[in-house]
Amino acid sequence: MERKRILTGDRPTGRLHLGHYVGSLVNRVRLQDEYECFFIIADLHMLTTKPEKQYIEEIAVNAREMVLDYVACGIDPSRSTIFLQSGVHETYELNLIFGNLVTVPRVQRIPSLKDMAQNARLDEMPLGLLNYPVLQAADILLPRAHLVPVGKDNESHVELTREIARRFNFMYGETFPVPDVMSGEVPTLVGTDGQAKMSKSLGNAIYLSDDEKTVTKKVMSMYTDPARVRADIPGTPEGNPVFMYHDAFNKNKAEIEDLKARYRTGKVGDVEVKEKLAVALNSFLGPIRERREEAAAKPSYVDEVIYEGTLKMREVARETIVAAKKAMGLSGVWNKISRKAEDARKKRGEK
């Protein structure tokens, strides 16, 4: 019995952070034995907000950094397929086909698009950014994925993919699975500033590759309860970013409960709470750093992982496009025309 498939991935904007880990990476690692996994380096999605040449030239370096983080977290290239989106040409074809199965008003209802435009400081919505969820649907359905582990903010994108799959199947016959979505146990991780979700562009991220001193420095400067100006003032752990991180990454649950109890009664200062978080985070990140250094020390290792994964994905993509065009009848149009043209040439004695 064939395993069901997973598709998820990231835009190659550089190193990954703790938000990526809790939002999707932890599920990817956990499920790679149960599912056939495809992890996309979504460089075409980069063009939607960063089409300038300077950003395109950074893609290769950023992709390598991202794959190092994948491997460091436990993704095994021998069990999972890591591929470059722009290296799979069938992506463009399926994106065009799907673009005719969805309306502009439907895409405009996806809330994250406006946020992406604002974060990129765009005055107007580029057509490519509006098409972002449709291209994402092509990414998901090209390997005919059954499950998509994503962060909370991408769930609406997957819902559009589900609608496109249903519409295609209704119009042309059963071709694509209707994928399910999976969010992490910590759907959205707030950044160190406590104001928004963790993001590279907002400068509020703790990266998986940050060294011990950097992690400690970031933790000690984290936003905490603004109403608590002294250690003897009772505080509120709920909604406090420092305690949210403790809950997500500190394996010592007894320590967490002790800190929370003392925090509520004004018997522990923010400094102690942060110091213990720094220790917990560095304990969590230590093995990840080690695996990352080992992978980075192997010459051409990451490039070969991406190359071999992309070649494998191309084979899968070709199968999907052939099946989709056959279901639509598109392949039959070309076959009829080419067959008649070739017959006519033969009658005239032409090759």
C-alpha cells in the first residue's frame, strides 16, 4: 500500500526561526516515516514581494541555509524529497490551469495577502501576489499531497487549494486528492517584542542557528508584563511571551509551574524567569546547532540534496500534468493536430 503524501515548505529568505519550528517543522520531522514527504523551496513565491534582481541573486545562498536548518531539525533527505520550486517547470503549467478555476473576489478574501503587501511596503497589490494562493495550490497538488502541515496564517490558503481540487475533479473527473491541513501545537509564536508573530522582517526572531550568547541576549531583552515594574508585584503568566516560550520549549514542566506560581504572587523577578528560559532554549537548540555544523562541513552536500530532490519531483510532476491534461482533454487537442500534420507531411514525402 502506497503511503499518502505531504507537501509543505518555505520561501528561501534565509535562516529559519523558532516560529517555523513550532508552526510546521516539528510536524514534518514527526511524519516523515508515516507519509511520503515533499518539502518545497518556494523561490517563485519570493517574486511576489521581492522581484528585484538583488533578491533573486540571494536565493541560492538562502536556500542552502534553509536546507541546513531542515537537516539540523531532523528532516532526512534519504526519506524526504527537498526540491527547488523553479526547477520544476510543470509548476507554471498547473498554476495557469488552476488560475482559471477561481475568481478574483474569492482570492481577495484571503486575509494574509493584505498583510503580506503591507509587510513588503507595497502601495498596490501586484497580480503575482494576488495569485500567490493559486500558485500555492499548484505546489500542493503537483505531488498530489493529502496533508499540508502549515502555520495558522496559511490555513486559508490550503482551504482555497481544497476548493480548487474539488472544482477540478467536478469538471474533469477525479484527479487530485482534497488535502487536509495540519497546524502545530503552537499555531502562532509571538516574536520577542511581544507585538506580532515571530518574523525575519520584523527583527523579533530567535533563529534555530543562533549561538548560545545570541539566544541569551535576545531572551533577556524580551517583552514581558508591562504592568509589572518590580519583582514583588504579582504578574500574569497568561499571554506573557516569556512564559509562552517556556510552555513551548522548556521540557522541565515542574520548573514552569513553579515559576508561574511565584510570578502570580510576586515572588520571582523577570530576570530569573528569562534566565531559565535562556537555559531551556539553549538546551533545546544545542543538538540542532551540532547537526547543522556537521551538515555544513560536508562539501556540496546541500546542493546535491536539492538537485537530487528536484529531479525526483520533476518525475512526479510530469505524471501529474499528464494526468491533469488527459482528464481535461487538453492532451487530446495537441495529439489530434500533430497527428494530422505528421500524416500530411508523410503524404508529401517530407520528414
